[in-house]
Amino acid sequence: MNLPELGAFLRTRRDRIRPAEVGLPHGPRRRVPGLRREEVAQLAGLSADYYTELERGGAKNGVQPSAQTLAALARALRLNTDERDHLFHLAERPVPPSAHGASPHVQPALLGLLDRLSNTPARVITDLHETLVENDLAVSLLGASPAHRGPTAGFVYRWFTDPQVRDRYPAEDHPHHSRVLVADLQAAAARRGRDAEVTKMIAVLRRRSPEFSALWDAHDVAVRRKDRKKIVHPTLGVIELDCYNLLSEDGRQRLLWFTAPPGSRGAEQLELLAVIGHQDLSVTEGTAATGPSPAPSGSQR
């Protein structure tokens, strides 16, 4: 592991990022052109002492960054794919796949846009509908995403294998969502070619879900870019929203966000959602409200 080169590379990447690019205030007393070490550490979920030692390129305390740590640093420093791969090479770690796998790398352009969508639910997902990163409003609207990674964590897989995933959508809308998801997966599978990961996932879905198998055999193909959705929220009831998708150049990732026309009931509900967050303010019949309690956090989208 080339710790001095690794530290120098991290330092130059830190210096080029302006605080506003990652949602931080510039401040009148800032003496460095880019981010401070402690700010990078915070964005990556690391201790300031650990990151400082890593950037200094020393061997104190046996600094050996894991693949998860490197992936977190790549996101925090907005590295592009080449820079991310270089970081892994310097740390002598296997370079992860670009859009999926154990250490997915969120494309910086999509991550930058996500940072600016603070007032609307938004996620960056893969072409298999696995959530890579999301904002707080997305969690409030849809529930937390699975902690594990891989195709089985993707929404399209869970839609056909876990009945609870469908609870946040009106039953009458289920057939539409099934058709849209399978048509989108058809496009993703063709784009990936002979991808063993996708081939295995499709085989499992065909065995486990007759609905999926029938839709797959219809061979309908349509990349999902826009949709109208009704979300059944545990506190606010049914929220009708527009769902948009912005695809990366290679189609492997997309920014997904929800919005509603100004003045509509959906827009009002989104404003209320931002206030209540993850709290459940509903009152059960025959009981009094004694304070907010956590809302159910099913892994939905």
C-alpha cells in the first residue's frame, strides 16, 4: 500500500472541492481553498483523527483503509470513476464494479444533483433499482432501504418476492407497477449483456413469481423515465406525486425524485412530510396522542 501517494492524492482532491458543492457554508474565516480535513471525515462517516492520519500518509496505528472506507471517501470527494479506481489501486484494494456490487460508486454528477434536492424526496439507484444513496425525505416518504447490497436489495426483485413491499401502493396500481418494472428490467438486462448477476436474478424471479414470468415472456421494453404514483403514507394517507428519472450516460445509474405541481394537495403533503419526518402523528381510535412515535420503516420505493 502506497500510503504517501494515497495521502497526497486525497489532499489534492480535498483542495479542489468548494464547500458549496457539498452543501457546506463557505464561512468568512475559511483559510483553505477546499474542504477541511474534518469536513471530509464527516462527509465520509470517519473520525477526523483517522482521516488526518490517512491523508498524512503515515503508518501510525496500522492505517489500512477498507473497501467500504475508500468507497465512502470517493463519494465524499466527488471522485469520478477513473479517480475512484486510482484510489483503490493506491490502497491495493480490488477495484469494485462501477454501478453495483459490494462497494457501489455513485456517479458524482448524480450525487451533486441529489445534494441540491433538499426539498423533495430523491434517491440515486442502479438500473436494477438498488438504492445507493437517498435523502431524508425519501426515507420519510418510502421507508428505509435495505442495509444489504446486491440485486436482491433492488426494488424490482423485492416487488415480486416480498408482499410487504407493495403495501405503500394502492392495490389497484400494482399491475401497472409490475409491467413498468419488468419492461425497465428488460432494457437493463439487454444493456448489460451476458451479466451473470442479472441472469441469476431473472432466473430466480421466474421461479418465484408467476406474475413476473408471464410479464417477462411478453418481452415489453420501456426505460422508465417518468411516472405518476400514489404512495400510501402511514400518517398522511395517499400522496399522489410525479416520479422522474434522470439516467447517467451509461444507463447504469439514475437519479429518481418525486414532486407535485405547486398548490396541489400532493405539494402540501410534501411540505408536511418535511415537517413530520419519520414521525407517526396518527391517533388510533380510542387513544390519545402522547407524542410522536417512529413510523414503520418498510423498505419501499
